[in-house]
Amino acid sequence: MTIATIEYRGYELRAFSHQEFPLHRDPYAKGPRRFSSVVRIEDMQRSNVNPRRYTTVYAATDPTNAIDAIDSAMQYGKDIVDGKVQANEL
């Protein structure tokens, strides 16, 4: 598994996604594939502070593939760093 990483305004953002199964977390259940993602934000200046983790909140619909989920997580992390979004940590 590859974890996408970027540097943004003095922070390191890491995002990863996972697939959510439709019914009762059954991988064989019929239904649309949905993905969820988490973004981790770490201050690059202070290495002794624990990184913050956030579950991505999607505006319209859940992503149908892992790449879209990671892209959404990165944008969500940038919005958190910029102060556009007030999010609760995991």
C-alpha cells in the first residue's frame, strides 16, 4: 500500500484510503464500491508534537475508487491547514 505524501505550507500531509463494504462489512455483498479516506497532518517544524488525523468529509457522494478518495483527503487537509474547514480530530 502506498501512502500519498505532500508538503504544504510547512506541514506534511499523508493520506490513505480504504474500501467500505456495503452491508455489514461483507466483502461479497452486492452494492456500489465506496471508499473512505483519512488525512494525517504533521507540523514539520515541531517533531515532538503528535500528528493530527482527520476523516475526510465528502461534500456530495462517496468516491468510487481509491485515487479519488486520496485526492479528496489531500484537498481536505489543505483546507484544514488554510483554516477554511474546522474539523474534529480522530
